[in-house]
Amino acid sequence: MVPLAAFFTVSPSSLESVASVPKAWLGSAGGCEIKGNISINTGERIYHVPGQEHYWETKISPQYGERWFCSEAEARAAGWRRAKR
């Protein structure tokens, strides 16, 4: 287990190492924040935007066809619908 303090301690030298980490490791695809999730129960393709009820708990698993979108228009054009909550 990692102490919480490790996540909140920042020094100038640590910022340099973060800059070299691949963006995929940081949680989104190149700054795109819309999560394209596939329902386990129905197979329906649903996208979540920041601020929606289940946004932060939604995990993206690219190996199952889930992905990130940079705009709602992009998600809709790819055949995904907006989450209801």
C-alpha cells in the first residue's frame, strides 16, 4: 500500500519525471476526458463526461473495445450514446 502523502508531495524534480511518463499511464488518452464504456450486461456503448454521476468510477479497458473521446460529437459519430446520469 502506498501512503497518501506520496500522491500529494510535489517537487520540481518530480515534475520532470512525470513529463516523461506515457500519457496512457496517466488515465486518459492525450488529454481527452470522455470515457467510452461498454455495458457488461447489454453490450451497449455509453460515454461518460466529467461531472456525471458514475464518471470517476468508470474504468476504460481498451482490450474490451472501450476508449477515450475528445468530444461528445466524436463519441456520437462513433455510435456511442451519452450516459443518462
